[in-house]
Amino acid sequence: MNPSTIHALARPEVSPLPAYNAGLSSDAVRARYGVAEVARLASNENPFGASPAVGRALAGLASQLNHYPDANSTALRRAIAGRVGAEPGQIVIGNGSEDILQMLCLALLSPGDRVLTQRPGFGLHEIFPRMMNAEVQALALTPALEFDLDAWCEALARGPKIAMIANPSNPVGCLFDAAAFERLLAATPAGTLLVIDEAYVEYARLAPGFPDALAALRRQPRPWIVLRTFSKGWGLAGLRVGYGIASDAALVQLLDRVRTPFNVNHAAQTAALAAWGDEPFMDHAVAQTVQMRAALEAQLHALALPGLRVAPSAANFLFIDLGRPNGPVHEALLARGIIVKPWKEPGFEHFIRVSVGTPDENRRFLCALREILGATP
């Protein structure tokens, strides 16, 4: 089959889309570099894993695998709604929160609609809107690697159909504090949907000034949805469960029209319910990770390597300016069995994003980086 024939069948928006960079698997790194131990520091996973309650809940599922899951994730929606102070009809469950991002774009965007987001940012905040032939405006950071609040307010005032606001930012880790968040709300026209991506909320809520987005959004009339995930703080990245809390059940009903009928499998629903029931385990893991992030940042500064800069972070990762192209450093780290994420967006080819791992993984990364940067001009 001639590939041009296949491409001729595609919608014109599809071929130019970049593939999402999910990074290398541990097995791929072992096979390619011949290393025995791999430190996974690229995907912002929880190094403490999931609550032991999850393993107990999953143990008896083998006999149920011939049955379809609950298409509406009823029990999980009720549990989430009860804790966040919403009605179950305001909750949408996805195969990861990116599934909900895709639902939003499928349900709401037409060619030429405008979407506002951040760059550098989570790639799917741009890829999914462009898939629908929407126009994407991506705002730049300040030189200090912080959100440009004035630029955001000006862009919001021009009335995009959707504003995707990641708080804190991925990959940088910066955040809008409570006062800045109120300014964003005040600048937003009534017809703009605010999509607040709080994938790292469990970590960020420990940062001074982090806003209670739900409380602030409920005080105003604009439509909104807050996205969260079980992949990070709750340690369920391998099962893919995300959720959204919407301003109105009508928005969830629209998303139901475009989501696949059984988008969250039975094991994922079961695991998420079990994890949700053990909040103390999550709280402890998050608190430990935040402490290790602070220690890792301090140790990076202590290296005193020329050109090295670390962006302040409220998440479970650090965004590091190497002061030189990230490709050779990334390759050298892989050769030592350490996976990080080199950033490829224009203007950020000197940066890597490094997840906070176990104490041993963090030490390995620091030692390797010192060795590599000390030898690389």
C-alpha cells in the first residue's frame, strides 16, 4: 500500500500534528544501553506507589474479567462528588485526565475556535485543539520562568472559547497563587470555558498561596471544569484514571456524548476507589516527595555548575536549564540507566524535566549529572 494513499484519506489537520512524546520505557532503555537498573525520572510517577488497599482490592478481579465495567463509573463518581462537595452528575471520569481533555475538544471545538494555553506546556493542550482545527494561542513565560499574569489577563479578555490553565504548570512547576487566580477569573468573559488542569494538585496544595480553585470558581458565574488525576499523587499511573469536576451537569452530559462507552476499565475503577479510601497514604507519600524535591533542588544549586538553573516547582518534578543543548546530556543519562525528559519545544532545548524519585534514584541522578556536565563543554 502506498503511504500517500493513506494520507489522502486523513483529515488535513491530522498529518501535521506532532506525536505526543511519552518517552522511553524501562525495557527499551535496558535493551538499548545494556543497563541492569533503570531510574524512571521522566514521567512524574509517584515513587511510593499506590496504597496497599489497592492491591487488596485488585486481588479478586480475575473472575470478573469477562464482564464489562460500569460504563458510568457510578461508585467512583459518587465517592469523588462526596469529598469535593459536588453532585455526581457534575463528575466525569476518564481514561486519564487527557481523555477528558479530548472529550472537551471533541464536544466543544469547531474549526477556527480559539484556545488559550501556555508554552512550554502539556503537549495535549495544543495537540487536541489543533486536531479539531482550532486556533491555539500559547503564552510565553516570563524570563524568571513564571506565568506572565498580565499577558494571561489580556489574552483572556479577548474571549477564547476555551482557556486551558495548568496550575501548577507542567513542565515548569510554577503556579498562579490565590490573588493571581482571582485576577484570571475577573478577566475572563462569560462565554469562555475555563479548564483548570490540576494534575499536580496533591503536591501544589502544600505550596504557600496555592488557590482553592473549586471555591473560587463556585463564587463566579462563568462555566468551568477542574481536571485531576489518580496518576500522580495517588500512584495509579499504570491504570489511567482521571476525573473532572464541572460547573454544571449539562457540561458532563455533553462530554458523555463523545466519550467511548466503557472508557474506564473495571480494574481502574476498583483501584481508584480503593486509593480514594486511603487518603492518609497519599498524603504521606506526597509530603515525603515534596521534602525530597526541596532537597534535590538544593543539591542541584550546590553543584554550582556554570549555566545550571532550576525553576521553582510546586509539583513532583523540577525543570532544569542545563545551559547547553539537552540532547547529549539526555543521551549520557540514558547510558547510565537514568530516564529524564528532554524538552523539545523551540526555545527550551536546553531544559530537562526530572521527576522526584526514590532517595537512591535522586542520588544517582545528581552524581551522573555532575559527572556529565563536568565533562561536557
